[in-house]
Amino acid sequence: MDKLHLTFIGTEYSGKRTLGRRVSQWRGSKTGNDDLINLPPEACAFHDHFVLPWVVHELGHEYHRGLSEKKILDLNPDLLEHFQRYQFEYHMGPGFAGDDHFLIDWFYADAVYAPLYYGYGAPGSYAARWEYAEHAEERVLQDMPQMILVLIKSRPEVIRDRLSRGESEFPQRHAGSLFKEKDTEFVSDAFQKLFDQSKITRKFEIDTSDASVDESLDEFISKVEPLLS
């Protein structure tokens, strides 16, 4: 079976991680990977460690995850920028090009959140993250041409409602979030713009506003399978 490279992007509470868990299990059933089928509770096979403060890949790093994600916010913006850039570059390495590679937000989220919450990366500044995302995509297209970009989105009023009610299969994932309700439209629009301007042509959107998780998974499968044939 062909390798599957996926990047999910989108605002918090759009359902990226929830759908990512189901996609992980679906992929496990297709490839016979029992580790993916039988994921631990609240686990996801996607690399979901690119949005502060959640910077630790959960599987295999539980022993230091809590402390590391608390201490990361003590770094000054320059060191945060260095650390984040290391994470992005690491996942562009040749070791990830040969097998399935699943990511949530990757370098895209920094283009949105770094100028807004982290204190670095504004347009025109050193390490401007929007420009970095454009250059990073060029490397992805060269080294991982099979990458599929998926925008997971919901209407702003749905995001705000989920946030206010704490509606999530992963409450721990949202604990300590820097995302603010007042920024919902701005963040949603920014991710939409990143998706629309992306040089990656193997891409599609999934709107989870009115869909169940099973319905979103069915939509994902129907859209991804033609890209794998």
C-alpha cells in the first residue's frame, strides 16, 4: 500500500485531533497495524506537538510531558522561535519521507499563532512565519510530493460554542490553551488563507460544523482515497 503523508490544519475546536484519531485507526485497519487500531485512550498517531504549550509528542514521552509543556512557556520569544523552527525542520528530514507521516498544524500554525500569542514571527520581522511557511512548502513539495493538506474547519459560532461548553474528546489537550474566543474569526480566516494560498495541490477541506465524527471520517475517506489510487 502506498505511504500516506497527511497534514491537518485548522483552528482549535475544529475537530482536527478527534478526526485524526479516527483516521489513525482507519489507516491501521487498512494496513494491518494493530498499534494504530488499538491506540491508548486520548492518543492520536498524528504528530500534534507544534502549538504551544503542547510541544511534546505524547506516545513514549509521558514521563516528562507535563513538566516540559509547563516550562516551555518560560522561554523568551527568541528561544521559542528557535525551538519551534527545530521542530518544523526535524519533521522535514529524510527519516519521515519513507513511511506514513501524519501531522497536525506543523509549521502552518506558527504563521497564525506566533505573531498573535508567542511574541515573534510577525510579517516583515526576523523569522516571519508566514514567509517561512511559504518556503517550507517548497521543501515539502520537493521531498514529500505525496503530502496531502487537509483544512479542518467549523463556522466561528460553532467554534465558540464548543469552546464555551468545553466540548472535546480531549479535554487535556485544550487545558492551558492560549487560543482566545475573541480571536475565532481572525484565526479561522488565517487558516483558510493559508490553505487557499498553499502550493500543495493534493488538498481538500472538511467542515465539521454540522457533521458527526463518523460522517467526517466518511467524508475524509471519500476524498483521500482517489488521491491514493
